[in-house]
Amino acid sequence: MEVRLKPETEARLNELAAASGRSPDDLLQDAMAGYLKEVAETREMLDTRYDETVSGRVEPVDGEQSFARLRGKSQDRRSARRSARK
């Protein structure tokens, strides 16, 4: 298989290879193996979450309500810090 990289990406790969004493091919193999493992784990997690939601084992959370709650907590912390400084 042939991989085409942008010139700046290839330059960074070659710099890292020279600094580490490894070949660019070895670094690319390791990077792709790690990336593909992470993608597979993410896909499995998303599939599991979807199955749990569809089956009713977990209930979805409204995104707007969650963000509003987080904003409120942040505001409360900022206010508490300001009060503590006085």
C-alpha cells in the first residue's frame, strides 16, 4: 500500500524519524496501528451506548439542559471565588 502525505507532514515524520533513530516506515506503522485501535474502541463504545439507549437501559440526556447546568455551575464557582477574594 502506498501512503501519500502532505509535504509538511512528511517533513515532520522525517524529522521525528531522524531524532528517534527509527525509520519513517516504522513510525508510520506504529501510528496507524494506534490510530486504528483507537477508532475500533470508539466505534465499540458508541455501538454499546446506542444499544443501551435503544433498549431503554439508559435514558438520553437533553443537551441544552446539560449545558445550562454546566454554565450555572461555572457561574457559581466564579461567584464563589470573587466572594472569597473580598
